[in-house]
Amino acid sequence: MHIVAVRFLRAFWEQNPDAEQPLKSWVDEAKNANWSQPAQIKEKYRSASILKNKRVVFNIKGNDYRLVVSVAYHFQAVYVKFIGTHREYDAIDAETIEMEE
């Protein structure tokens, strides 16, 4: 999978150093993945939440952080939509959130 907007993840872990290794591990795993349907994500990440609008929520670092992505299965691309604390996640709509440039 091609991950679009890794820079947002990098900026996040620079502000939250404890998230760096878990996010780097997720990036490595996602880059090597070949997801063609949501069920394949759930096989690998049992705690991931599959939402409408091809969105997936990943728990990062034991659920300290939440990562919301949009997956374009046909194009093998993952678009970062949100990364934040559990509290910040609770304040957003994961099905519509977009990263601000």
C-alpha cells in the first residue's frame, strides 16, 4: 500500500515521542500490505474499526492514540485523515474528518 501524507504522522510523533515507534511499525506494516477488502485489515488488526466511506480506525500504542485512514483498495493507497489522542478522537467525526494542510 502507498501511504499518502506520512508527513502528518511524522509531525505527530515529533510532538508525541512515545507514538514514534508504534506509528513507524504501523507504517512499515501498511506499506508491505496488499489490502483488497476490509476483512483483510481486520485479520491483521483485530481492534481496527471499519467505518463507512472506506474509513478505518487503528488503535496505536495500546489505544493511547487513534489513527483514521481512508483506504482506496483499487489503487492500493491509504490516506491519513486523522491522528490524535483518544480524547481528540472522541471530539471528531471519523467518517468525515480530513487532515488540514
